[in-house]
Amino acid sequence: MVPAPRYAATFAALVSGQQTMTVPQASGAWSSRLLEFTTIPAGARVGRKLRISPAVEIVYVARLRLVDGAPMAIEHLHIRADLVPTLSAQELETGDLYEHLREQHGVHVQEAVQAIEPTVVTRAEAELLDVPELSPALLFERLTSDTTGQPVEYVHSIYRGDRYRIVSRLTLGPSAAVPPARLGHHPGIPPGDFAHRDTIASSTRGDIQSAP
């Protein structure tokens, strides 16, 4: 059997106190299948993330992300309902969500903070992703803010661990030409592994592996 081609969604970032990012068009045919689309109270946890009352309404969206028809991730989106009163299911299945927010709803996203950690899939997630229950996966949590610093969207996503990985390319030294980093270190590189106080430019991508 000919292995499936590999695709990568790439972004470039400067590892510093102030990061710079560019996001080109992702390779492969990415698509979305809507699993749930409803308006509900934020609740305590999401309310804390979005800095709103638990009683304030949000738009909750669950969607399956596919690459060339193969399931790759499950996304759970939580968006302040007052910002997107006319958000439609079609917008969530086609095109770029942030482009829709900007052009259709006047919401201008400026910053996102994202964390990644390992996890395993539940039975329901395994069925959607076409993997065995308790298979390894990557959990992404992202909080997106607008130009005023107000949280707009909280997302947590499950990416299948057998097909998706994070790849970084680092450039060390003066050519990185960025301000010194704040406390912390680049993922996977403990402090001191590179020359002390040198700046690092990082190019990072999500790499999709061939199917077994």
C-alpha cells in the first residue's frame, strides 16, 4: 500500500518576550465536520477563561478536523455569544474561522496563548478519530484575545498522537536578533543547553505522519 503523503501546517515564531508569528496556508485538504453547535451558559471553568460570568452565554462548537478526509483532531470552541450573534454553521465548516470573525463579525483577533500536553483519548474520541481507546494524543488549549486584550475564544483540541507531531527548527545567536527571553525555556531544551542569554529564533510546524 502506498503511504499517505505528509503535510505540515507551519508557523514561524521568535522565542522571546514578544513573539512574532506568520501563518501560511496549510498543506493538504483540511476540512471540518460539525459535531455540535449551540448557545449555552459559559459555566464556571469557561467563564474564568473568558473572564465573564458563568451565566453569560457562549457559542459552543465541537467539530472534527480532517486532512484529505482522514480524521486528525477534535476541536471544542467556546466563543462569547455577544461577539458573534449571527455566527452560522456554514462559517464553522468552511474557510478560516478568524477570517470570518474579522470580516463577518468585526472581531479582530490579535493574540493567542497556547499550551500543549500529552493525553489519551476516551472511547468517544477514539471512535471519531478512528484510533483505539486510550491511544496517545496531544491536548491543545488556546485562549485568543482581540486588539483590546479581551478574551474572545477558548479552545481545547485533541490531536491524534499517531499522526500528528510538533517539529521545531532553532537558530541560535546574533542572527536571531530578538530581545532576551523572559523566564522560561524553549520546549524540550532545558535552560543552559544553549549558550547563556543567547537569543533563539524558532520555526515550528505541525507535521502529519503517513498512515501505517
